[in-house]
Amino acid sequence: MADQAEPQFQIQRVYLKDLSLEQPNSPGILLEQEQPNVDIQLGVDAQVVAEGIYEVSVTATVQTKIKDRTVFLVEAKQAGIFEIRNLAEEQVGQLLGIACPQIVYPYLRGNVADVIQRGGFPPVHLAEINFQAMYEQQQAQAAATAAVSTDLPQ
């Protein structure tokens, strides 16, 4: 008989949740010779789906501009469903903030590069991300915010 308290971590599914490509100034801007500026924003979100089941999504926004005109804008959200059971809350938080995004992110990178290339542009390859450092920074910021809010006069 299997031990009921044995820790579990399983990938249920990885999927593309949302993807859009906009070229609001095409075709005129495609004739520009100037190098565009590229701005990349990333985010991680985790939601409880059911008891022991979580959805973790990684979002990317890639916007390229020449001067103040958008060349293209890509918004993508890659998600995964994970089963996590019989772990301490701190361990669950680390899995949701570090391990799960590390699993989902390569799919997001590929989809973003692909849609940009299909849009007629050289692919933009998103850099590797240290999700552990990102998670630790978020935890430190949350702790600092909590400390400040407890110091405020009532």
C-alpha cells in the first residue's frame, strides 16, 4: 500500500494559453532602415485550479519601436497545469515560483520566436531566465512591504 503522505509533483499539461501579434504601422514602417528598439517584459502567475492542482503561466510582451512608432507587438502566455501534493506551503511556493516556470518557459520562448518569424521579422530569442533569483527577489520585496505595513501607525 502506497504512503498517502508521499510528496507528489507531476506535470499534467503544458499549453499555449494566449498569443497575439500586431503590426499597426505595416507596411510603411517595414521600409524604415533604422534599427528598432526592443522592449521585453516577462511575468509569472500561479493560480489554484483545484485541490493540489495549479496553473502556472509565464507571460511575455515583446514590443519593437522605431522612434515612437510600433513595428510589432507580441503578447504571449504559456501555461502549465501541475499536480503538487503533500508538501509544505513554502515548498509549494518554491515549485510554483521556480520549477514550474522553468518547465513552461522554453515553450514560451519557442512560440514567441516562431510567431515573430512568421510575421516576417528575424526571430527575437528571449534570454534564459533565472527563476530562482526572480522568486527570491519577489519574496524579499514582499517581506519588505510586509515589514513597512506593520510599522505604520494605526
